[in-house]
Amino acid sequence: VQHDTVTAVTAIQQIAGIIDQISEISTTIAGAVEEQNAATAEISRNVSETAAGTAEVSVNIAGVTAAAQESGQTAGRIQQASSDLAQESTRLSAAVEAFLSRMRIS
């Protein structure tokens, strides 16, 4: 009976040791899972910030595009006004020349 008791106590101690090892392993795994969750949350936050930054860049590009289109339209209007002014200058020059011709004849 004593021998069986000693054997049982030894087996129980071995089982307790194995349970302690399993507990340590479980604690290590739980810590790793917690770190993984924190890393995943950080990645998610970075992706969200990147998406927000990309959206802001897109808005800025749209603004630059609109400004460039407006500048192009303004340049076209300035070119048209310059052309109109050149034609008017030619007409005025011809009118002055005609007036001066009439004055010389008189």
C-alpha cells in the first residue's frame, strides 16, 4: 500500500508539474495574442490614417485641377482680348493715317 501511495504521489507531482508547464505556455500564448492584437490595431490605425491622407491628397489634386482649368480659361480670354486689342489698334492706326492724309491734302 505504501509503495502504491508513493507511486500515486509521484504521479500526481508529475501531473502537477505538467499542469504548471501548460499554464506557463498558456500565459506565454496569451501574451503573444495580446501583442498580436495590439499590432493589428496599430496596422489598422495606420491604414485608416493613410486612407484619410489619400483622400485629402485627392481633394487637393481636384482643387489644383480646377485651378489649372480656370487658369487655362483665363489665359484664353486674355489671348482673345489681346487679339481684339490688336485688331482695334490696326483700325485706329488706319483711321489716324486716313485723317492725316486728308489733313495733308487740305
